[in-house]
Amino acid sequence: MNNRVLVIGVDALDKEVVGSLGLRLGRISGLRSSGVDLPLRSVFPPDSCPAWASVFLGVSPAQHGIINFLNFADATGGYKPGMHVQDSMFQGRTFWDIAAAAGKRCHVLLPLNIAPGWPTNGRMVSRGGDPSRITSHLEEGDRFSTPLDSKALLGIGSGFIARKDLPRAIRGFEDQLEAETTLGCETFARSDWDLGFIYMSGLDGLQHMFWADHDPGHPDHKPDGPYKNVVEEGYEAVDHAVGRLIDAAGEGVTVILLADHGHGPRPWRLFQVNELLRQNGLLTVKKGARKPAIGAATLKKMIFTTVRRFGTTPALMKLSKRFPVWKKLLAPSSSIDWDQTIAYVSDLSTVKSYSYGGVRMHRPGKSEEQIEANIAEVIKVLKGALGEDGQPLFRSVLRREDYYAGPQLDKFPEILVQLPDWCGLGWETGKGLWGEGAIHLVQPGSHRFETPVCYVSNPKVIEERDGPVELMDIAPSVLSLLDVDFDPAMFDGKAFVKSYATSSTD
């Protein structure tokens, strides 16, 4: 029996948007209706780098350690991302490496986090590195029938796009998706593979830029604006690409269409969690601390109003990472009296607003018993926080142990929280509990935890289970479909499918 598996990864393919477009997405809707629509949760935080790492490795971020929480109390590294991703963190441990070691032929195209990649039992093509480039690992005698469009595959790069340059961003998305699909179709039209994987990245960036134009509930939405249909048309283009890839792979292939996270609005309001902690005696501001002439919220609004007009160049982004003075101006650490502080907000970037994040305990000089008591007190305070409608504000307040276990768990704040999509975690003190966001002016879209797509084309292979599927379940599921023997203890996830040998006897 043919037991080939094709995994199509589309960054930020959101289940609610797919549902709202219905039959406009003929191939994706057909895959959903004829196959199985699995409820899927992203990792916490629902960002692409930790999410795809968990897909590839079958383990949680507390195991692989690719997490981007910042610790403002750490004077040596508090303003730097905690992610240092290298191929050595993946090579030999991914689901395709395990399949290749079992003799399966694997074609792996453009996997996030991985550059320059390594030879596998088939094709590997990666993008990234410094400088950014496309790297191909081909077997002897293998050639691309169509030359790779490296410029298109690399996309439009990082940084924020000025409003005047948004047409260029749309063209960049279209060119990148076409180049990815062309590469995938050429590769998967061949018959010499058991496992195929391709990652398509552009939809995430498109939604980041154009979400306000798409979402009537966003404060910057313009019903008759020139970009009102960009997100919908982007989904239609992805639908066409998915159809081409499935057609190229041919009959008898089990297709898994997968997203790393969903997509929704960037918060435009901020709840000042540090101020809440201060009001409850859990955070102390230095006595006599001089308040800046311009508050962080005002400074951010000034920055992003300027960025909205002019954008950011690659050179400016590199400079800001090398000399992050502006991050220190926006961070709260200089005004906090750490000796008298029990807890404080931990951030994911200092600049962007997120509806998810964490509260970290200030541990020096405290016993584990004291810290546990402090955690319980902070959780009580957070759960008691009310929105302006008088209802509990936080959607979720959990200990990090309620999510994960693993050697990298201490990279997470002790308490992980989620707010409504429109509300972000703020850290200013002394100006009330509510503030205004700014990043939505240039990047109105953000990631969602509960709404990534996971469709499987073959209903016969699905195992019944309670609760949602996790990203860590993908790796053991792919290996089970391929009838590859593996030790379940090597994964945090659990297969949600039967092997072909088992399903074919049902």
C-alpha cells in the first residue's frame, strides 16, 4: 500500500478566516470536508520559531529551549532575545531525519529555523543564515528542472513596511508564494519519495500588515480602503497553491495541512500589569526615580507613527539590534526597586504588544517556599483583575508547569497569561491601569493560540482522542503514518493517527 505523506506547512493559516471564506477556498474546504478537521493548539508563546521547532522535534519549548521571553531584571541579557537557533539543535532529531534513518526517502523544503541545512535521504532546500541565501542539498545527479528564484524565495525581508510601500509587499508575497509552489510542485511530482514537507511563510507577514484592512472590528479598519481584500485574496492564493501541491503529489498520498498558529488583531489597548502589581504591593518603584520627560507609551507612538510613514530599512534593523538603546528607553527596569519587588511583567520584545505573556518572580534572597507563596498571591491578584465591563479580564492565568515540563522550563516566566485579543500586556507604572498601544499602527495583525489549521486528508488513519492536538503531536504522527518504528519516550507529543498497516485492516 502506498503510504506517502505530504506535510504542507502554511504560517498563520487561521481556522476562523478559512471558515469565513468557505467555498472561496475550494481546495482547502474540500480537504477539510473530505478529510478530518482536527482542533489544534499552538505552543506558548504562539510564535513561529518555537512553534515550528516543536513540529520538527516533537517536543515542547521547555525541551528545545527556543523561547523569546525577556527578563528585565537580568542586567546582562534583559534586552536581548533568548533565542539562538542553530542547525545543531535539529540535525539528527527531526521527524524527517528519523524517517530517513529508517530508509524513507524525504524531500524537505524551506523549513523555518534551519539554515544552511544538511544532506538528507532526498532533497533539502533551506533559506536563511547571514547573509540570507538559499542553500540546496541535493543527491548526486539531482538537478532542478526549473532554476530556483532565490530572490523571490527569500521574501521581502524583515522590518516594518511604510504604508506607501504596501503594494511592493503584496507583490513580494505573490512572488514568494509562486516560487515556493513551483519548487514544491517540481519536487513532489517525482515518485522517489515517501515523505514530503514544505513550509510557506508569506501569509503570516501579509496578515501582520493588512489585518486592520481585513477586520471590521479593528479600530483602524476602513471599509472602503484600497487594501480591504488583500488578506482574503492572500488566502485564495494559498488555496490555489495548496491545490497545485496536492495535484503534483498525486493519488494515494496522505496530506496534512498545518499551521503553526492562527492570526488575529494586534492589541490596541494595554493593561498595565506592573501597575496592578504595584497597587497590590508586589512591585515597588524607586523612591525619587525621575520620570522621563516622554513616557514609554508616548515614545512608542512617536516611533511607530514615523515608521508608518517611512518604514524601516535592513540597515536600521541591524543597527537597532546591535545598539539597543531605544529598547532600554522603552523598558521598565530602570525605575523598579528590585530589592523590594516580588513580581514583574516579562515581555517578548519590549516593542511589540502581545495579548499573551508572563509574570516573572524576582527570586534573589527568597526561599522556594516564599516564591511559591508569592506565585499564589500574584495568581490571585491577576484572576481578580476586572475589565472596564466589570468582568474578569484575563482569559487564562496558569503556572508554567501547567503547560510544560522540561530542562528549559526556567526560560519561561513562572506565570503565563492570556488577555483578550484586543488587549496587550503593558508595563508602565504610575499612570493608571489602562494605556494605548502603538505597534498596531504599523503591524495591526498578531498571532493567536487556539486557531491554527490542521486538516488530514485520510479519515481512516485518525485515532480517537480527547482534547485538542498539539504541535508536538505532528512528528510522532508522521512517523506512524510512515510505519517507522520509534521510541514514544523521545517525544512530548503523541500520535493522533494509526499506522497504515493498522488502518488498512479496519
